Amino acid sequence: MPTKKEFLGELGGTFILIYLGVGAVMTAVSTGAQVGLWQVAVVWGVAVALAIYTFGAASGAHINPAITLAMATYRGFPWRKVPGYVLAQFIGAFIASILLYLQFKGVLEHFELSVGLVRGQSGSELSAMTLANYFPHQGMLKQHGWANEVSGLFTAMSAEFVGTGMLAAFVFALTDPNNGAGPGPKLTPPFIGLAVAALISVLAPLSQACLNPIRDIGPRLVAWLAGWGPMAFPGPYGFFLVYVLSACLGALAGAYLYRIMTCYQPAKN
């Protein structure tokens, strides 16, 4: 199990990530506060950087079970700590999502009323996406008149696989002490944040660019509890295959490719 400091670090870091990142999605969808995908992506990037700056010294600020899995597989992170890290990440995401929902409950209800949505029924994915992830991006689906087949299961799985794989490779590169081209510890957090923002900008139309299983599972559970019911769990699409399995496999693949392409040697336990 992780130490108390590590557990609270992962919990706190994930709370920051979800509160700011999911909060940006929530305000963008329900109030139009963010203008365009890039503004939402930038908030996610800032959230990542702030989470790492705040809690990186305490736990390493994985704030993503796919990254924790890759670290345990290729960087010598102790496997015995993995369950505790994932639990802390889930708790942080869940608390942040509950807080966001309670704060924006009235706003969300007004939004649903204004666009004629009935929570829990078909079509309410448009409001549920303020918490959970859907493919294709429900806002763009409505805006452009897309059919769901524009980004089907395979496309969404490939987006999450490739996106999380690239994210893991970037994290490994930016934190690799043998990488002389890296920005150094003090500038690593904003560069990881920029990587997340760039990936969201490209992949969000296809899968909402989750790139983090806990970012989906924690808020999705809150959506289920808040009345979206089957639109959240099990959901109209294969959320587990896309946002959990594909992300975890992608992180492992990306970290492995970075390792073999740079002759990286894993750290000792």
C-alpha cells in the first residue's frame, strides 16, 4: 500500500485535475463559458500542471491509473502500491465530480429544460457529457448533425489507445533523467499539460479525449447517481472498452515504444 502522504497526494492531485477539467467541460456545455474546444483543452492542460506542481513531490502525481500501470510495468513503481494509487485517484475524482454536480445542479437542470432534454432518456447524453465521456463528442454531434457512426466503437477505441499511448510516451520522455533534451523537473508539469491539451484538441471530436480511466469512471458514477441512470451505466456505448481497456493498453504500448526506441533502461525498485 502507498504511504499516507502518497495516498493523499494522488487523491488531491486527481481532485484538482477533475474539478478544473470536468468543470471546464461542464461550463462549456451548460453555459457556453468556454468558446471552442481549445479553451477547454487549455483548462485541462493547466489542471494537469497544477496537480503535478501541488502534489508531485508527495506521490509523483500519476493522477491516472493508466500511467500508474505503465510506471509499474516499465519504471519500477512498486506493484503493491498500484491498488492504493488507483483507489486514491478514484476517490479524488468522485469527490470532485460530486462537488461540481452540486454546485452546477441548477444550471444543468436549466440547460436540460432549455434544449428539451429528459434526463436518463435517449438524447440526454448531451447533458451527461458534462460528467461522463461519450463518442462521438455529443456537442459536435448536435452542432454538425452527425450520426453516431461518424465515430463508432473502433474509431473511439483507436483514439483512446493512440492518445493515451502518446501521453504515456510524453510522460516517460519528460521525466526520463537520461533524456538530455528534456525541460527539467521545474518545467515538466506545464509540458505534460500542453501534451494533454494538444491531444484533446485533436481527439475530442472522436471520443471526447478521456485519456484517463478514472476521469471517466468517477464522474460517470456521479452521473448515474444524479439521475442519468442507464445513459451513464451501462451507457449507450461501450465505455469500458473505450475509456478503460483501450486507455490502459495504449499507455502500456506508448511507454514500451518509448523504451525500445530510446534504449531506455527501467529503474530499479
